[in-house]
Amino acid sequence: MRVLIYGCNRLTTNLVPDLVGDDTEITVLGAERECLESVGTHPGVRVVLTAEPMMQDYLQEGGINQADVFLAMSGDDHQNILVSQIAKHIFNVPKVVCHLGNPQLQVLYAALGLDVVGYSFGLLQDVRQAIEG
């Protein structure tokens, strides 16, 4: 399975070890160098430092054309929505999961067909279920 994660933060650093496996290739796109260095220590994880995160060049460099799963996990709801829509509708990634903190946006974009996860005590489990479900 090929997983592309947009956003490197505490959520990502907790999620990556859970996703690492024998048949999983993970690429993390992010502007936070220290976070990328941290997740890049896991086997099978590649990192891409981004300067302008919305550029499609970075998505392509991250391998979005071959991704089975795209996770929008940045701290910015609006960026997550935008790159999730790009992944789903332009690059046709089979499974797109979008993390949103705003409950109103969660309801709206879930109704528009995105797999949406929000802040919860079981967030990592919610992301795992969205990937598998």
C-alpha cells in the first residue's frame, strides 16, 4: 500500500509508526523540517520538504499518481480540504481521508463525499478505520 500524508505535525508523528509495515510505503509532505526528520527515521518512510504546500509539483514528487491512500493531516482545515479535493478529483486517489478540526466543516465535507476525521480521543483509530473502511 502506498500512503501519501500531507502535513507533518504531532498527529503525523503518532500516526506514521502505526502505519509502517512490510508492504506499506509512506511519503510525508511538510514544511516542518524537524518533524520530517523525526518521521523519516522509520523504515519505509520518505519525506519531502515543501516550501509552498499547495503546488501540485510537491504532490507529484510525493507520488500522488501511485498513491492508494492520501491523508490530509495538516493543522489547517482549509488546506486539508483543498488538497483532499485535488487528490480525490484530479489525481483519483482511491482513498482520501481529510482531518478537520471545525465540526461544521466536518459535517459539510462529509456530506460532499470526503472521508472526514476530527479531533477525538480515538483519532488514530478513526484514521485507521477510514483507511480500511
